[in-house]
Amino acid sequence: MKNTATDVLPAEGGLGNEPLLAVDDLHVEFVTRGGLVKAVNGVSYTLQPGETLAVLGESGSGKSVTAQAIMGILDMPPARIPKGEIRFRGTDLLKLPEDAKTQIRGQRIAMIFQDALSALNPVFTVGWQIGEMFRVHRGMSKRDAEKKAVELMDRVRIPAAKARVHDYPHQFSGGMRQRIMIAMSIALDPEVLIADEPTTALDVTVQAQIMELLAELQRESNMGLILITHDLGVVADVADKIAVMYAGRIVENAPVFDIYRHPAHPYSKGLLESIPRVDLKGQELYAIKGLPPNLLNMPTGCAFHPRCPYRQDNCVTDVPELYEISPVRNSACHYWREVLDGTDG
Amino acid sequence: MAPTDEVILEVRDLVKHFPLTQGILFKRQIGAIKAVDGVSFDLHRGETLGVVGESGCGKSTLAKLLMALERPTSGSVKINGRDMARARGGELKRMRRNVQMVMQDPYTSLNPRMTVGDIIGEPFEIHPDVAPKGSRARKVQELLEVVGLNPDHINRYPHQFSGGQRQRIGIARGLALQPEIIICDEPVSALDVSIQAQVINLLERLQDEFNLAYIFIAHDLSVVRHISDRVAVMYLGKIVELGKDTEIYDRPAHPYTQALLSAVPVPDPEGRQNRERIILQGDPPSPANPPSGCRFRTRCWKAQDICATEEPLLQIRPGTSHESACHFAESHDVVHSA
């Protein structure tokens, strides 16, 4: 018998022991002309309702690809997922039929993109684009959908929402466009919101407004928030826990206070030390030497070893497992004890 | 080398208005974008002046004016006492040699069809007196070495380099003509976090080595603080506060500076619940139609009637040690108060 979409959809209500969202040993590869690019190599993380998980990493670390895999918006091919599970309320999204995925994507798991101008359609009014969520997913009439769009624009505090609902994206400033993106993403009260560098293109003053808005919306609805960023300041402000990614792997995950106080992986430690600090003015900044690896030609053993001050011989040959430091902390470094103690390698 | 007292760049009442026109056949001017509207400052030899502000405040137009890529509507830019805004022809060409620029995006500011040697050597084509033809390749290799690249890579193309390495190529090109002033327009914002520190260290080393003066434009306030001797805060085409880095960061007097500093996320989660946050409402007004009096008054929590009628001048205010343009200026440490 063929399953209908509603049969396989994850239940609502209580969670039991299962986290809201669990990424488990996820692998994503891209088939390119240059060869097989392993963009994500065994990433695992969990998210609870109301929790903020920050995924920190440089370009090419796989942080956005992981998010796209959760949303199910990876282009396959060239991408493929050879291994891993993405469980939403206990149901593996990767095994769901396409029609069931559509029920989840955008409704129960929503996403905000970095560049709001290119994520919005320039030839439709913003009211039409926000209303589309209600017309497509809720079958509302045009007029009701527009009413809902105005309500949402009010909720994300766009001034004079009623007058601006018929404006086009180019008529809004960068911060207002990002608010429109947020309005679209929260339209159907998602349980998980993925924000991929939501403030990178914005000024700090506008960034503060947007982050405050996200925190408020999260408090109201108890959403789980995955914040993808490379900004250590934003992370310190809002995150509950952090997953640091490097070359397609999580190299450290920890509660936010632990990692800023005592990082347990040389890469997170290097990142934190390279922030300009007041007491170090006039001195040379600590810089992680070398370059991030080419994903087509990854170093053997630990991917960070060519840049690592703690490197020993076995780092070149053995891939470090994700060692458990405490029940809530892991580090993928053979020498995490030395890193944690602060003794130099 | 510490900055000296010798002024090498003197900017006075610099104004740049871009006309807004209407009509196709018969163009009429209906207004102007006041991108830079009366900016004055000095730059000393060997000094770094940081320029911060939101997008649209006129930072990049200011950079173009200093490079003489745009002609000012009024005001003067004097380099070593000579006015670049009035200079023409050969004189302008000689003056331009002295001011070079490092661009923001190392991916689009290097010509993909030129080799690194051609890119860094191109300034010598325009100013052949700096390096005679025979010695050019050697000069370029020296420059590559100075910025920490392999001199043997002179015949490679930009796509063969990473972002951080490309920014080094851009810096080498800026150094080629041995300028005294380098304008860095967001030089690290397009780079990965782990690479930014490398490039900042390089800029500081070069400053010491060649006694360069930098105008450092950036939106990352912690980077600006690290590298700058003095900082200018711009809002809607005007400098609203100007002072030493410690004065601006520890004792900001202008409400806009205070709001800007408090909006910067602190990379330390300790005490994040009690941190003071001044969140400005809305966006900056349009530079085509700036508010009367003080331009910040529409977003300011201190605004009174006088702010709408009388424009506050950039001057040292009672109780503060540096210049600010606010009728109600008072020092307030927003970063450390918790």
C-alpha cells in the first residue's frame, strides 16, 4: 500500500526523548568536473525547542550545505547524500517522499537567506510574496492572504505596513528587506528556523535591530533557531550552544560560555585569539597561519594539521574522532587536553 | 614608527553633491545627493585615521575624492600643502602617485586576464620614472616578497590565488609607486576570519617599514580600533565625532557614536544579559533631503528643539577632550558599562 503524505508526517505536540531536530552523521558530496568534493563529512548536531544553535565556520566549511540538506533544497545532482539522517521529531526527512517534504519545508522548517535582495523576486510586490505562503500552503484567497501579509509586516515592525504592502523589494532598504524575508519565514509558525548569515550584508546598527527581532520572535513562539555565521560577536550575543565547523566536519561543539572561556580545539582557539582586543592594541594580532584546505585535495589525517600549532606525528595520519570532553562537549582533536589546559603544543 | 606631527593631507570643508536630474531631452536639476557635505580633517605622516559609519554615510565618496577620482563640488584636499582639487594635467598625475588605494573586493578588483606581474607592474607604465623598463620585473618581485608572496609566482593569474593572497596582490599594487598615503576601503571585510588577522598584521608591518599614512575605512569597529591612531565617525556626509581611538571608544560623546558602539556585538558571552544596548530605530534619512539642523536628530533620543534649527559644529565640547558635533555631547562609556 502506498503511503500518503499525512501518514508519514512527524507528529505534533510533545517530543518525548527525541530532540526537535537531529542531524546524524550527515555526509554530502558534490560530483564536479574536478572530482568528488566531500563538502560535509559526518556532521551531527541536535536542536531543542527554544534553543539557539550557532554553526560557526569559514566559507567552504560546509555550514550552509548542511542547512540546505535540512531544508531539502540541495540540487541533486550534482549533490548527493551517501550517508546520514536528518530527523525532525524522530522522522528521517531524507527518507520522506517528495510530497511529504513539501508539507514540512517552509511550514515547519523555514529558512532566512543572507542576501535578501537576491532571495526576493524583483517583479512581484512584497505583499504578494509574503501572501504566497498562505495561498500555496493554506489555500487562502488573494484578499485574505494580503491581509495576513500586512499583519506579518506589522509583526516584523515594518513601518506603515498597510501602505507598503504593494511596494516592490527594490523600494525597501537592506534591513527592511531582511525583515520581509523574516516575515515570509515565520508566516506559517515554523518549529525550526534556519538563519544563514542573516545580518552579514547589513550595517551593525541594523544588525542589532534584526537580531533583537529574531530573539523576540523566538521567545514568542519557542522556535528552535539555527544561526549560521562567521561572526564571533553575534554568536557570543545570542547562542546557547555552538558547533564549530572546519573542512566539512564539526571540530568542536560546546555550550557558548565554555567555548569562549576554554576552547578545546586549536581551530576555535585560534579564531578566538585572532579577534582584535583592546589590551593587545599596537601588538601583532594572532593569526592562524596558512589557508583553509581545498576540498578537492584534503590533507590526510586531521584536516587542520597543516595549520595547527599542536600538531604531532599522528595528526598527519589518524583522523581524530569527536572525543567526548563532557556530556555536552566534544572536540575532534587528539590533543584536546593540552588545548583545554592552554599549554602550547 | 610612531605618527609624527607633520601634516601630509589636509582636508578642508570638502563637499561633493551628485546632481539629481529629471527629464530625458531637457535635463533639469531637481536636487542633489549630499554624499559628502563639509568634511575637514588632517592626516599626519605615519598615522592611521579610521573612518567608520553606516553604508551611505559618504565613506567611499570621501575615499574617491581623496584619490581625485571624483572632483569635489567645493573645498580643498591639500597633499603636502598643494591643493589636489585644483590641480590639472601633469601636476595632478604627479600628486596622484602619492595617494594609492587598496580595494575592498580582491575578487573583482584584479583583472582576471592579466598576470600578477602585469597587475603590480601597471603603475610603472603610467609613471615610468619610478622604474625604468629593464628593472620592472625585479621591482615587481621585490614587491611580492614585501607582501609575503612567492616572487616566482609573477607569471600566475589572479584565479590561482586565494582571497587573502589576492588582497596581498592588491596591497603590492598600492605600494608600487612608493606612496605616502594609502586609502584602505574595507580591505579585510571580504576575507575569511582566519585570514583577516594576517592581512591586518601585514598592513601594520608595511606602515612601520615605509612610514605610510593610512585612511582606514571599515565597518568592523574592533578592527578599526586595533589599527587606528585616530577615528572619525561619519553620519550622512558629515563627521560627527573625531578623536584618538581611546577617546572615541572609551569616552564617546556623540549619541550616534554611542549607539554605533553599543550595537557592535562583543565577542564574549559573559554578562550578555546586562549589556547596555542602544538600538536605533529605522534607517538613516536620505542624503538627498537631510533633516534640518542636526542630521542625526530624527533618530536621536536626546533631540530638543534647538537640534532642528541650529546645526551643531564639530568642536571640542565642555566636559570632553575631543571634537564632537552635538549640542548635548557628554562622555558615556557604552562598551564597558554593564
